[in-house]
Amino acid sequence: MKNTALTATHEALGAKMVPFAGYLMPVSYEGVNVEHETVRNNLGVFDVSHMGEFLIEGPKALDLIQKVCSNDASKLTVGRAQYSCMPNENGGVVDDLIIYRVKDEVFLLVVNASNIEKDWTHIEKYNQDIGAVMRNISEGYSLLAIQGPKAVEAMQSLSSVDLSAIKFYHFTVADFAGIDHVIISATGYTGSGGFEIYCKNEEVKQVWDKVLEAGADYGIKPIGLAARDTLRLEMGYCLYGNDIDETTSPIEAGLGWITKFTKKFVNSEALEKEKERGPENKLIAFELDERGIPRKDYDIVDSQGKKLGRVTSGTMSPSMAKGIGLGYVPSVFASPGSKIYIQIRKNRIPATVIKLPFYKA
């Protein structure tokens, strides 16, 4: 098990530590519901330093990114970020990621921790004919997510830049918490606003301490990965390995909005045909009509008990106190308002397909 630069800090805070994507990570401190509500109402700080970071540089950097990623990175100006995915050759998804344009010919790709080696190999394969400069900097960098509606106000004293001026999916390289040249990015995985801070491993303890100090009067707390999961699910954000994987296409996963056919990319012709004819299955969001908690891999069935698909993510929503989930079903059952059932042990619990997000601030 690998450690992040803050593992000892989490242990000293009494965090429950679990193996996750090859790292020992804090899953909770006080409990998922308390931590979830802290982020929704105030602010919390997550250590997500297990994520991977690749630098793609040089005159051919954009060419490589355009080849392996589904979104159109040519639209990025310096200081902007973009959500994207890397399709595989068989209709599925290698990974989803965020692309940052740091300079004209320098891009930062932030990938999922469990996919670092796989992603690197995939990109490297296509780079053989392109010739961009690739650097895997994952081992040297840490990432903190400061999330919640009070993030801007609470963190402003830590930087000389106007944090309120950083628009959603924009970023700046500036001073923060006494450290020069960190990336301050208005991105996150919670739907409650805030920032993600990229800094070197040797700097992150100072940043962590100053973030907790600056946020003390605003109710800040350290938050674990369990609450990160319930927060992202309430927004309907896909989790790699659950809602998207090597077998699910970005079209059926509802990621057509980041799949731009104005350019050629890996498997783009097949994906474009799938979009034109419509996918056989779609990723849906649903709410249970009765009490119950849907869990990953529970069957989704019709009124007669015939299997339609499976739940890919599910939980009891802390914000709404009802069972919610995502899952794949045939497209004819995917319209908002459609009635489906979740097989929870011996019971078929009725559910309704809804339009995302579950949680609306």
C-alpha cells in the first residue's frame, strides 16, 4: 500500500483508513452523514493525492491529446480546464479525466488513481507516431480538494489573487498558503463549489494546516472518501469502475456532451454511428419510491421481475433521505418518469427514473 504525504496526519486525526486504488486513504473521520452535510452547508477539505498527474508538452502536445481524448481540447485557452474521457478501441472508456492548459504547449492531465499505469500505457501507445513529450509526475504531487459554499470566503486570506474571480473550470497558478506557484482550480467532485489545490508533496502539509486554520471560523472539517462518494452521486457524476468502464461507451453513459465529432479520435467513427442510431442501453438516474437502499450490482427489473440491467452506484442520500442510484437499462426504460424496480434481496422496490442532478442547491 502506498501512502500520500498526509497519511500520518490523517491517522493522527483519527481517520478510518482503508486501502483504495493502491493507497492507504481516509474513508471517514466522524461519519459519512456529518461529513457530507459539512461540505453541503459549510466547507471541507479532502486529501485526494492518490490521483494521477501527467504533463504532455511540446509542439505535438495538443495533437496527442486530441487523438486520445473525446472532448475538443483545442477550445482550451491557458487557464482553462476541461472534463473529457479516453475512449478505447472497442467502444468502452479507458478513463475519464480533467485536462488543464497550463501554457500554450503544456497540458496537465489528471487521471484516476486506479488507472495511472493503464492510462500512461494507452497514451504512450498513440504517442509513438506523434512525438509529444510525456512526463508522469504523479509520485511527486499532492492534491487537496477544498469544497463547499464557504470555500471562497474562508480561503481568501491564503492567496493574493481574488479567488471569487476564478470561474468554474478555470484555474490560476499563484501563491496559496505561503507556497508560491500552486495550481488553484475552480473544479471539484461534489457540486458544492470550491477549489482543488495542486502542490508538491513537500508543500502539502503546510497547505493542509493553513487551510484548516483559515477555515476554522467557517466550520471546516477534514472529509473522507465515503462522503466524497455520496456527494458526487447526488450530482450524478460518474465514478470510473462503477458507472463507466472498459465496456461502457461514453454515448450510453450520457457523456455525449464531452464527445466531440468535429475531430478524429480513438474509435470516433464507431461512437459517432452509435450516437446517430441511439444506444441500446443508457445510464439512468433513479429514486426509490419506498424505503430501501440500492447498492452496486443490484438487479434493475420490470414489474414482472424480468431483469433489465444493474445498479452501478447507489446509496441513501444524506441530503434527501431517500435511496438514489445510477444504472444501465434498455433505452426504452430510460426516459424521466419511467417506472422500474430494484431487486433488494427478496423485495422488488419501485423506483422512478429522474433527470439529474438528484441534489439541487
